[in-house]
Amino acid sequence: MLGDDMCHREVEFADLQSNVRNKVLAVYALDPSVWATALMTGSGTAAVEAMITSLVPSDGKLLIVENGVYGERISRIADRYAIANAKLTNAWQDPIDFDALRHALESDPGITHLAVVHHETTTGRLNNLAPLADICRQHGVSILLDAVSSFGAEAIDFQQWPIVGCAATANKCLHGVPGTCFVVVDRQALTAGSARNLYLDLGAYVTAQDQNGTPFTQSIQTFYALDEALDELVDAGGVEERRNLYERRMRQIRKLLRELNIVPLLNDEDCSCVLHAYEIPEFTNYQQLHDELKTAGFVIYAGQGNYASSIFRISMMGEISDSDIKRLRNALTKALTG
Ligand SMILES: Cc1ncc(COP(=O)(O)O)c(C=O)c1O
């Protein structure tokens, strides 16, 4: 982040931007003649909003899969822009109901796109996308994927799944800093005139960035950080190794918490490698647990919505050492031994 400040209209910035765009595609070995990175200044929600408002054509219809806060946020975006949509609503703790999905697509042939969250951070669930992708392919439906909290650490099959847009951010599994987000977009899905928002127009970003420009001023220092973070991901062995690393850390914490009689919200096989949720035991409450752990140097996350006072969440993203994990284990043991 302490690289030289520079003008976003100069060739030095164009080089940085173009390197980052290519490195983002390289994370999943994507062909730049088929895919483009639209690199933007904003948080993950900006990328999701850009994807939803740019990639559903005016005569298209979006089916939104909801099983948590972030699926519901996609619905709020679609409703706010009056994008024709239908919702497939599941309880937050539940997996996607594939029979209901089949039924929704069969009963409404007008549906052209489906939006879904990959890792639904509300509960830590990694939505099972392979069967969903099969059903979408059978119905000729394109997928818009919110991969904000999975890109870089979970498998995304861009070849087999009919994905046309994938929104993500620099500061989660890629280990950049907040301020840069992006959408990986199938170039063929960019149809002129379908954007509903001026600032978040994916087509405008791709056109300008393909020509070494940018439609708006970018957050240059956070681009530096993402550029470096993408190199570090390669050095660390790529997506699979990052997944293994997060999983190793997560397993240790999950095992400890089980020994302390703390109940995980979801079964092991349903969880992402990135974040797990646990029920708060009766002898304490979120605020007390949070404060005790914060004093020991760790920040946990509260649940959202109905889960606000019943669960806490622990994430394994970032530069975490074995000794950090050891300290966390000690802190959790102290705070959760009732
Ligand atoms: C799956 C998912 N989508 C979207 C977002 C929103 O990202 P941001 O807070 O960076 O706007 C988050 C944030 O945690 C997320 O986990």
C-alpha cells in the first residue's frame, strides 16, 4: 500500500490495473478472451449490485435463492431497481431445496438468470452449487454468483457451471484490504444498454479497462495491496492450498469447541472452510463472550437477524499463525468453561 502515489490516468496505473485484472482471472485459470475482470472501488456489495444491475437484460427475469442475509440482500437490490424477479426462500439454516428450484424454473420459463450466494456467511453454509448448476443448465438459466466470501478459497467451476458473473472482494479470502471489489464476467454476457446504474455499469468498466483506462478514479493504494495479495496466493499454492489451510485451522477450533460442549450450527459437511457458526451456551451471552475474547486479542462476530443473540461466528481468513491459533484455543477455553 505504500507504493508510489500515481495518477489513475497514467500508464503506470494502467499497468497495475491490468496486472490485477489478469491475476484475478488466473486464480481460477480463466481465459481472458472469454472472461473479463471489472475492477472497481467499493466493498463486496458494490460488486454484487453491479453484477445484478448490469447482467440481467431488460427483458430477462431473475430467480433469487435466499438462505441468509446475503441472498436476501440480492433480493433487496433487485427490488430496488424493479428488476423482474422471483424468490426461492429457504429458512436460514436450511440447504437449497433443489425440488423447489426445479419446480420454480419449470413453472416460469421466463426466468433467464439465477442469483445465489456461494458461501452464505450468515450461517457459514457453503451452498452446494454443483446440483444447482445442473438444474440451471437443463433450463438454459445463467448463474450470477455472490462469491464475496469464497473467492480464492473454495472451488468455483467456471467451466461446468453456467456462470456469467461472479462478484467478489479483495479483503476476504484473497487477503487484500477493503476498498477494491470486482466482478468476473463472461464477456458475451455484457450486452450494451442493460446497465441500470451509472457508477456500477460493468460494461463501462470492462470497455474502459480493456483500453487501459478507468471510468472513474480508483482507490490506487488498495489496488497495490490486492496485486501483492494475489502474488502471495500463488506463492502459497493457490485456491486448493488456501482451502486446506483454512480447513486445518477450522478443524482445530471446531474440535476444541466440541470438547467444550459448544454446538456447531451446521454439520461439518455443510460448512465452508472460511467461517463456522456456533450456538452460544446458556451460561454466557454474546456481549460477554465478545468482550472477554476481545480483551484476549480476538474479535468474534455476532449472528445476524434472528440469530443475533443465539450464535457467534469465527472466521479463518487472513495471516494467522499457529501460535495465534494456540492463543485463540486458550482464550476460548477460558471464556467458555462455564
Ligand atoms: C456472501 C457475502 N456477500 C456480500 C457481502 C457484503 O460485503 P461488503 O460488506 O464488503 O459490502 C458479504 C460480507 O460479509 C458476504 O459475506
